[in-house]
Amino acid sequence: MSENHRQPRPAFHGSDIEQIEKYYGIPKETIVKFGANVNPLGLSDSVRSSLSEHLDIITSYPDRDYRSLRQVIAAYCGTDMEYVVTGNGSTELISLLIGQRKARHALVIGPTYSEYARELSLTGGRISHYYLDETRVFRLDMDDLKNTLTDDVDFLILCNPNNPTSSALTLDELRALAALCRERGIFIMIDETYVEFAPSVEEISGIPLVSEFDNLMIIRGVSKFFAAPGLRLGYGVTSNRQFLEELKKHQNPWSLNSIGAFAGELMLEDTEYIRRTRELILSERSRCLDTLKSFPYVKTYPAYGNFILLKLLKEGLTSFDVFEHAVRQGMMIRDCSSFEGLPGEYVRFCIMNPEDNTRLLRCLGELLA
């Protein structure tokens, strides 16, 4: 057994670039961040230009109701402005939503983002997990879920497309789920952080259900698709007016700063950037999957997000081995061993620029082909 395997393995997440720099002695500027799931195009040039010309906007408070931004969000999503609430990143809205629901028994569909369970743990209610089945390529079994939804479950959380599996429910499946949950008095939170990367957004987004069902809220943000995690702009959509008012009542005033509100409008109306992003991600995701399918020691799954989950099939090869092999070549992927409900050896990487993707595929091929 190698020295690396005898020592405790460090656990790195998608944003832990400084820790990786320190541990491996590799300058962080030289590392390609395949673990962060952020649009490789970076900030839109037109948004950058407009922001630089309007920095004086910080001398004034933003509109407390963010009406202009909410109108743009509503137009972008195809919903009613009165259903939209903005926040300091999707994280704030997730926290507010979970805090205000005060669920007696929450069910989280996983394996998924650990922040949901962390926030739920602060409310004092019971938390259960329903783990997607790998043999079903991580697609939800609705009949099996029905049997899992015990009478005391009053809150359901899912990420669509899901992180880290990149699987997704269709709109029809979401509608059936929303109807089932309405019958049983269950409120649903759908995290659509990655929905804009899907081959067809209309096929999997739950936004059209908002006017149909008042027992759900959809959460989105600009961190991943618009490459702006530092902007901290998130938004939620729900037709449950009473709940929306309660949520706003507990939200700090001006939780989103003037630059965030201004930039959000620019981003959501930047149709050229949106087109270029989708063109890049859709073509490169297909190319990467096609290449990986030829590797004998890896299993791939249908991918709806801007990332691909791989199951390692080579005996004795661990996810940490693959992670370290890549990071020593200046590419940081995600070792998925920290995801609960994902038994086996898995790694995840997001779609970057074509030349970087080619380099990663070559690197992975050294171990898996």
C-alpha cells in the first residue's frame, strides 16, 4: 500500500483551491477548477463593461422591493413578478425557506448538496434521506418514493438537475410529484441551480408549475451559469403568497446590494452570453461523454447539469487516486467520497473550455482507458 493510502486523506470541496495550493504546493493560478461547476466563459464582457461604468450605483440604496430586477427575473423565467423574491445568493433563500417552514419531518432526495441537511438540522425537526438508485442511473422511482413518504413528512427537498449525479426529473414527473405532495400536505423546495445547463430547460424546469401549485418554491441563482458566485444573487419563485410574505418579513432589508441588483438585470438579459454558454456546454458535454464511454474502467450516466459523474470500475483504484492524479497535473476534479448515499468510487468534473476538457480526458484515460 502506498504512503498516500496509509495517511489520512484530505477532503477537498469544489471551492477549496487555497487548501489544495497549500497541500500540494501547486500555485492556485495554474489549477483548472473542474470541481467548482462554474461557467468556463467567466463573467460576460458586456456585463463587466457596464459594471465598470456604473460603479457609482453603490452610493445609493437599492430599491427595497427590487421591482426592476424582479421584473427581469420574471420575464427571464416566464412567470409572474409577484411570485419572485430575491436574496443574498440562493444560500440565503434556502436558509430562509427551511427556517420558515420549520418542518416536523423533512425528506431530502440524495445523494446531494450537504447544505440542505445542515440548514434543516438547525430547525430541530427530523431529517430523512431518500437515495437515488445507481442501477436506475440515479433516476427517481416515483412509486418507490410514494411508499417512502410517511404520513408525518411535511417537507421535501430536491435538486434538479441534481448535484452530484447530474440526473433530472422531467416537468411531467415534477407535476406528478407536486400533485402527490399537495394531497399529503407536503411543501417542496426545488433547487434549480443547474437547470440552465440542461439540454432542454423547458423539459425539466418546474417554473411552469408555480402558478399551478402553491406547495412549492423554486430556487435559482447566478453563481454557476453566469459565473458570478461572488455576486451573491439568488432568487426564488413561489405562488404561495402567505408564505412569501412571511419569508420577506424575516429577511434582512436590502439583503442584495446595488451592484448585485444592477448586474443581475444585465446578466439575465444578455442573450448572446446565454447562447454561447449553452452552445459550449451542450457540445462539450456530449463530446466528453462520448469519449468516456470508450473507457473500459468507468461508467457514465445521462448528464443534465454542466458536470459529469463517473463511477470507477478498476479494481483497487479509488476516487482519491484519480483526484490526486489529476491535481498533480494542474486539474482539480471532485472526489465524491464525501457525498452520503453514494457508495463506491466516484468522481465528478464540470465542463470547461475544449482544450482543458481534452487535457482532462487524456489524464483520466491514463488510469481508466
